[in-house]
Amino acid sequence: MTRPTSRWDYTVSAAWSSQEACWTVEAEQADGGPPLTLRARFLYACSGYYNYEEAHRPTFAGEADFRGRIVQPQFWPEDLDYANQQVVVLGSGATAVTLVPALAKAAAHVTMLQRSPSFIVSQPSADKIANWLHRYLPNGLAHRLTRWKNVLVQIGLYTLARRRPAQAKRQLVGLAKRQLGPDYDVNTHFTPRYNPWDQRVCLVPDGDLFRALRKGRAEVVTDEIDHFTPTGLRLKSGRELPADLVVLATGLKIKILGGITLTIDGQPRHPADTISYRGMMLSDVPNLIMAFGYTNASWTLKVDLTANYFCRLLRYMDRRHLAIAVPHGGDNLHPQPLLDFTSGYVQRATAELPKQGSRRPWFVHQNYLKDLLNIRYTRINDGTLQLGPAGRMPGPGQPKETQLATAGG
């Protein structure tokens, strides 16, 4: 696909024609120019899964009475001056724990108001092992060793947390208590109701959140809002928090494929009605790959594997003069949620997300080592991914011998 020289904002729709083996993509331009029509053999969706135009925005009683300012982190006003102000941050996720120590540097006081705690762990911003390796080894080798060290440590910690959740929970809460001191009420403010990795574990660099709490620049309050008042928030416990500024770090919304409307040979195809193939393609949707990373590790680990697989697939198809690749199957797969998370933003979007199956290659491992074997070193022609020439959609109704012959073996 040839990209136009003018910058365009986002894709609105994509229509697939099996006869032409081609996508027709409609996109809107950021500068308000006329809509663009693009043609492509393959779509590679690198849109993530968040809605960047709208965040989760709960409403509260009495907001109209509040004389201060209410902002959302995703749409931070350039003119916002919070110096020497009383700031309340609503939320306890990654956005909140990142904002609180940063705001505390200039604000008079920052309160993180949470309905329930999250797991929060301090991590050094400088990797001493990586720095040591780079000091004594060639950069390429030091990078590879550091990468594998991080991969294996993450897999080990995640596996321990899922197999022994009670032990992992004690350790994580204990780490927070060590940061805050023996007199801090970690049972109320830093002991979640769920097990580790039922939701994400938040990392704070060099313990900056804990440091702000120790110095009294910030505090954590675990309670619920009853209503806004002219000067702050009245909580259900009866306490009132003074506030000049309220920051709503209340969660995100999910938008799969950037909200693109898909049609296949004139028929609408909703991602929620599909099953994810290898965590990167959608059942019965041809020539579309989506870069979708891990929820329990670095996003780029899975995205790297996806990019590698995409290149292999294109080479395979080019050598055999094939035009269409579409995953078919899904019988008796017992569909289940794609993301095994209890986080609010995931639960709110369950009806919008693709599903995953109960077995390979429809099951999402969330494990880099398993995916390394099952994606990088797997056969392209695995019997599930159907390949064929332009003019007709290859499918499970086609005899297997014909499918294999068409796909070049």
C-alpha cells in the first residue's frame, strides 16, 4: 500500500473482496481534508486496544456544585497549573500511581482516593545487572543476556504468583509495608481483595509513590465518594476531602482494531464474533494481522513475535503465488474471554473483544517461551490457516488435498 504524503488521522472502515483479494480502506484526514481511499493486499493493525478518544468517565452527584477543576489524564490541559493546590486523584491503577508522585512535587498536597487497593511494587529505574553486563561485554551480547534475564525473571514471578497466590500476595504486601514502615495501615490501603495478576501489578520507579507518602506530600484514602461539594468531596464515611483539582484516573475504554468497521465480501464482521488465531489473526477474517501484546509482560515481546510471523507468512505466500490467508475452524473450541483479567476496563469491554479457544492455535498463552516455539518455529501451513489464490476464499469446506495443493504443500 502506498501511503499518501498528507498525514491522515484514523481508519474508518475496511472492506475485503475475495474476488480481488484486496482490502479497500477508508480513512479520514487529520487536517479535515476529503476522505482517503486506500487499497491493500494485507492489513497490519498496530492500534493497540485502548480507545484514545474517550476514557471511562463515571459521573458523581454534585459535580455541578464543585468550584474547582475536574480533568482526565488522557486529555491533560496545557494551561493546567496545580502548584500549591489541593489535588485529589481518583483511582488506584497505573495512571494514578504515576501521577501522584509527579503532582506531589508542586501541589500543596495530593490525595489518591481509591475504592479498593491495587498491588504496587517498587522497581529500580536503573538495572544494575544490565549496567554491569554492558560494562564488561560487547553491547550486542549484553543486550541479549539482559533481555533473557528479564524475560525469565518475569515468567518465573508470574508463574509463582498464579500457582501460589497466597504466598505471592503476602510477599507483595510485605514489600509495600517495608517501603512505608511498620505503622502504616497497609491492610487497608495496600492489600487488594484479589490475587496477584487477576489484575495488573503496578510498578513505581525507585519507589517514588512510597517516598511521597513517607514525606507527607501525598496520602492514600480508601473510601467511596458520596457527592461533590463546592470545595471538595464528601466521602461515604463522612470525611470531606478539600480539593482545588480533581483528576479522574478512573480507567480506560477498549477499542479493538481502532474501531474499524470490517466487512468481508459485503457482510459485516464484528471482532467480538471471532476467535483469535495465535493471538494475532481473527477467525474467518482474511489477510489481517493485529499487533496484540502481553498483559503480564512487555507488550513488545509478543509484538516482535507477531512481526516475525507476519514476515514469514508474506514470504511463504509470495514464493507460492498465494493471495489469501484466513484462519478457519473453531469447532468445539469452548470460547472464553481473550483477556483473563478482572480489571474494570476489561470487564466493561468483554462484549467487544474477540474470544480465544480452549486449544492451540486458538489459545493465547501469555507466555513468551511457549509463543516462541508455537509462533516463530511453527509451520505456516498448519491445517488451520487456509491459503489460496485470488478469486475465491479458501475454507474448511474445500477438500484437504486441494487446500494443501493450493497452498503449495
